[in-house]
Amino acid sequence: MARIKGIDLPNDKHISIALTRVYGVGRKLALTICKDAKVNRATFYKYYEDQYDLLNKIQTEYINQLKNIPPAAGKKIHLFVTE
């Protein structure tokens, strides 16, 4: 199951329904998120196998962005990533 903010998202539901499990995300906001992200069922499954695949790609992209942040002058930054 994918997790957002410590909440398990059900993998048997469309992402717009699953997002409503997150505190503060109602149906209207979930639909807005999907609309803004241009995600509907057909589009989602065209690019992702399931929400785990989406989460994995988001995490990978985020980790790569963190790795590419240049350190402050004279500072050494260690990024510990478990894969």
C-alpha cells in the first residue's frame, strides 16, 4: 500500500478516492489534485501500473533532486538513502 503522511492509501480504489483518506483532503480537493495533475483512470494507467509505481517514481525523482543540490560553501552534506 502507498503511504502519504503516514496514511495507507487503498490500492483497490481510484487515486481520487484514495487521496480522501489523507486528513484534510476531501473529495473536492482530491478531484482538483487529479485534474491539475491531468490524471484520470485512463491517463493514470497509461503511465503507471498502480499507485505504488507512481509513488516510487515520485520518490526516485525527489531523491535525485536532493542529490543534485549543491552544498553550501564550505559545508559537506551527507544524504543517506536506502533503496
